[in-house]
Amino acid sequence: MSIKQVRTIVHLELNDEHFYFGSMKSLFDRFSPEDLGISYSSLRKYNLSPLKPYKNEKCTIRKGVIVTSHKEKTDSAESI
């Protein structure tokens, strides 16, 4: 049986390029507030959500989910 996992993803559109991050923190580890036109704390206060993307003259930041399936490890002794 496989169990599906749902994870948050942050999508950044900047200069006609698309970048994907596992958190807002990782977004700001790669890009500065000057690059994005917004600070980390301001974006957190904005309450980014799938229905409420952030957009300014520099970028668009969206929050969504990615669904993955979790493969169960099988014990090699069991499969013999």
C-alpha cells in the first residue's frame, strides 16, 4: 500500500524564470529582499496561500501543494 504525501511548495516567477522551493525560508536563502521586492517577514504577514498569490513589479510568488506517493520499503528477507 502506498501513502500519498502532500507537501507545500513555493513557486517564484522572476524575470520570466520559474523557481520552486519547499518553504518561504528556502526562497529567501537563495534570493534577497531586494531581488524580490519584499522582505521575509512582510511575506509571512501577507498570508500567502493558493488563493492569494503575492505579486509586485519584480516577481510573483505563489504557494501550492505537491502530492507525492510514498513507496514502502520492503524487507529483502520477506521477498525471498
